[in-house]
Amino acid sequence: MTSLTERLDQDAKDAMRAKDKVRLGSIRRARAAITEAEKRPDVVAAGGLDEEARIAVVTKIAKQHRESIDQFRAAGRDDLVAKEEEELAVIESYLPAQLGDEEIEAVVRQVIESVGASEPRDVGKVMRPAMERLRGQADGGRVKAVAQRLLEG
């Protein structure tokens, strides 16, 4: 199995050959973020990033794109929304498949039961273990919304 960085490097070459500027720019941004994370002193001392940490870096980029899309939509900038959505599609192709709401709900229900949460203010107790189980497979905002809904009703 090839690593995420190897896939990014190979796909960047392919995008250059195809003259696909959007794909190339998105891949370069992801690769640069991973390289920057690998140079942090704490990461160097720990021996580098593992594959899960690289995926977390790319997940953060995807989250930034989603936030930009929301802001541009609110400002009525459909041209920028389209650009961000294109870039987000490229970035998401490097992430694990996202779980559906039913699958997220099943995990959150298990966590609620295991930590003994029973009311809306227990969302904090639920989020950490839920996100550990769902890391890279679900956006934190979606998980929080499911947890709040289950704890309220």
C-alpha cells in the first residue's frame, strides 16, 4: 500500500502532465501542509508523522475549505464557492470514506452508553471518545450535532 505522501507526489506529477491547475494546486497545498507539520520540533523529536497524522493534516485542510464555502455562500460569492468546492473534491479524494449519519449515530449511541451520558450538558464527555473512534471518518461538527440530538431527546 502506498502512503498518502507517495500518492500525493504521484498525483501531482499526473496533474502537471494533464495541466490540471486546480488538482495540482490542491495537491501542492496538501503536500506543503504535511511537509510543514513534519518539520515541527515535536514531530521531529517523535520520529516523524505516521499515516494517521498525515490524514489528520489533510482533514484539517478539508475543514478549512468547508468553512470557506460557508462564508462565501453567506457573502453571495458563488464564483468563489465553486472554486472552493472543486478544491475540496480533490482534497476529499485523499481522505477515508466518510460515514453516513446512521453509522455515526450508532457509534455515538455506544459512546453515550459507555460513558453514562444522559443530558445535553454531557456532550463534552461524549465527544472525545466518539471522535477517537470516528477519526478521519466523520466531521466533528456532524458528530457533535448527532450527540446533541441524542442527548436532548
